[in-house]
Amino acid sequence: MSRIGRPAADLHPPAARPAVETIPDAIHVRGGRAVPAPERVATEAPVAISYGEETHVVMMATPADLEDLGVGFSLAEGIVAAAGEISGMLVADLDVGIRIAMRIPPARAARLGERSRNLPGRSGCGLCGIASIEAALRDLPPVPAGAPISAEAVTAAIADLPGRQAINRQTGAVHAAAFADRAGRLRLVREDVGRHNALDKLIGAAARAGMNPADGFVVLTSRCSMEMVQKAATAGFPLLAAISAPTALAIELARRCGLTLAAFARPDGFNLYAHAGRVACRPGADGTSP
């Protein structure tokens, strides 16, 4: 994926809103006793993503890494095929919310009417407001086979992720999506109150950094729904590992498109639900492996 340019005339400094706020008058109640104790909480704000003058979607999101969100959402939703198709970006704080405005080729913009959306203030909901079933269950590109990824790489990435979740350590309220290389080293981590937003931010960050999704895999701190499979497959990641459960439709879509799906991932192991052959495991007690 090509990197998006940053022409000075087209860009505005990202909205200066904190990702974490302090509530000074919070109270801890322990053993029936009330103790004043300031608390740090995650920030969320309405974020509108626009193409040209038309607002395509409004979501609640953590006001951090917003350029990554704009690029990643555009890629993950199939609005553009490469980051280089976005010719300019404006991130503006409008007091009532934040607007991410982008320019895309006219042919791409014309297709947006076919997948009209209206997301009224939800935290990264992946499908709310899509106007048709066909658009919700869009065809996914096949995921190339590629070289195997070791089970140890997946568990290493899972073990390392909590230490890389800066916002969540302070608030306990946000999801994370991370890109790990084939050795399990975390290369990028993005956080958001919405799990879909976190994955969009990660996809955008990887594209803007010129990273090849096929060179690693994605780790999620959430359940794995069909939308997360759609986004990962559309972006070109070969493996998606989630710490929580998958849905039946997520498994079905992963099997159709060739994405390896792991869930209930922990530092000591995980379950494989689709294309297990991409994960290199040691033989089991009966001498077999996936």
C-alpha cells in the first residue's frame, strides 16, 4: 500500500482533544466507606468521516490517531483500494465533534451512494445504518496462502500486548488492535473505545507506514465478529487473533476468504477456527498437528 501524502494546504493539525480525562471528584466506595479518589477515564467524541462535502458516517471514537482512522476506515470498508487514492485529508475540531474530510477519486466517490450509511453516535458500530443486506455481506478478496506463522509468535504477541496499551492502563475502558510481525513482535498498536475503530486505526497506521499486511498478523482485545473478519481480510492480513470468542458468521466468512481465525487467545494458547494450516504447531499427544 502506498503512503498518503501530506500537502500542507490540505491538512489541519489533528483535533487537540485528550484521549484520557481526569474526574477529580470521583469517589471510591470500599467496605461501605466513601473515599474521594480522582479517576482517569477514556474520552470519546463524535467523529464524522466525510468524502468531499458528503458525510459518510458518524461514530463515537477516541480522539487520537484520527488520520489513521480516516485512512484505515476507507481501506477496511473498501471505499478505496490503496491509501494513495486519498489525495488530501483535513482533521478539524468543530466543537460539537470532529470531522475527518478526505478527497478520493470521482469514481470512488460515485460508489458511496450504493453503500449509504448513517451511524448516529455509536462506538465504532461496524454495520449500523448500512442500507442493504448485500452491502453488509460484501464479497471479500481471497487471502493469499503465504508462509506459515508459528503458534509461539501468536502467543508472544498476545503476551506483549497488555504492556503496550497505554490508554487502557490508565482507564480500563478501551480496546486495542495490534500488528505483529511473523516473529510475534508488535510493530504497531492502536487503541479506541470502539473495537472496530481500533482495527481501522491499525489498518490506517500500517498503510501510512508502508507496511505489508502479509508480513504479519493482527491481534485484537475483543470478541471477533464478522465485521472484524471483513476489515482484516479486505486489508490483506492473513491471520486474525482475538482474545475473546468468535461468532459463527465470523468463522464462516473467514473460511470462505482464506483468513486464519484464532480466538480465546492467551499467552499459553488459543483456539483455531478457520485455515488452521497457516499456523505451525508442534505435534499433539497423538502425533498430529493442524
